[in-house]
Amino acid sequence: MSLYRDEGVVLRTQKLGEADRIVTVLTRRHGRIRAAAKGVRKTRSRFGARLEPFTHVDLQLYERRSLDLITQAETLRPYGEHLVTDYPRYTSGTAMLETAEKLTAEEGEPALRQFLLLVGGLRTLSERGHDPRLVLDAYLLRSLSVAGWAPALDECCRCGTRGGLRGFAIAAGGAVCARCRQPGAATPAPPTFALMLALLQGDWEYADGSDARHRTECSGLVAAYLQWHLEHGIRSLRHVEREGDDTTRERV
């Protein structure tokens, strides 16, 4: 047993006993961890406020057989301060935290790219330079890509044909041409495919100039694709879904 340090983003907390908390953190070097924080629910706690969701923190932990113990916490970036007063950004950020936890299923398994994506997504949200749902969809698409589930967007996922894409088949892996499209697949507009590809590649000039109807269609497809691969829902997405999302979902 020994002390170790790492930086991470607090994903969520839960009560433990009368004054303690279990803190779930996505860290740079140790992946997702759960650790105990003693006395943080007391008003005189030295670092309770530093262990709230959205906070990017530097931690010192004491390794134990069960839950490791947080012995020090220093705030690096308090992203929550920039999000809690803006409901669309707060709910988008909450969906990011939940997705990050679901995509790092194994505790203690290094997940550096997922960590960097989450930090980048929260930073972009807090800077308020782009629509929060666009930021969320970009984060979800890139996180899926890192996890090995990037959707095909510029060629048919069945036959590899480029151009002439007529559908989005979630179970098949993304865009499909007219010949490969099966009943039940969504039929997004061509600009929706372009928007999804722009978000995946970081083309913010195109994304920021996109129409609202294509953003709505994109959001529905991304949410459905994410939840199909995770095999269960992201509860926080219900608070950020736009009207009309239902029309874009594939019936699977």
C-alpha cells in the first residue's frame, strides 16, 4: 500500500456514511477510479468543494485493499462554475460525464484518450464559443471513435461505396447506400451526414453554420447510435434532446 498522485475529472459522487463520499474520477493515468473522501460533507471540510462533478483536480490518494482514500485535492480547472448557471451547457456537460463513465467500463484501466476528450469537451463548453448540443455531439462521436465504434459517414458501411448515401443503419455501423439500405433505417438529409462528419473531424466552421433542422436530426442519430452500442440508455440525454429527435431514430 502506498501514496500516489494523478489528475482527473470528477464524474459523480455518492454519499458514504454520515459525512463521507465515494468519488468517481476519470484520471489521466489510472483510468476510471472510485475513491473515498473522508468528511467532505461537513461544512468545515478542507476540500469538499474541490470534489464536485465537472471539477478537474489534482489528487493524492492512499492505496487500500478496497476503496482508495483521497488525502489531498487541488483544483486545476473548476469547469462546473461556468456550466451550472447555463442549463443547456450544464445538461450537455452532465451527458458527457455519464458517457465518459459508461465508456470506461473497467476500473483502473488506463483511458488517456477518453480523459483528454472529456477535458477538451468541458473546456469547449465552458468557453461558450459553440452551441452546447454541437459540442456534446462532437464529444459523443469522438468518444465512440476512440472506443472503436466510429460510424461510417462518407461511405456505405456495407459495401464501401462513396457517395449516394441514402440511409443510416445503426446496427450495421452507419451510413448506407440506396442498394444496401434496409427497411427501418433512418433517412437523414445529405447535410446531416456532412454535419456529423464535420463534428467528428473538428470542422467547426461548417458545424457552426449548419441549419437547426440538420442539427436536430444529427443529435437524434448520434444519441441513438451511442445508446445502441452501450446497450442501455444515457439518462441525462433526455434533458438535452431536441424536439423532433424521435423521427430520426432507427427502429432496432
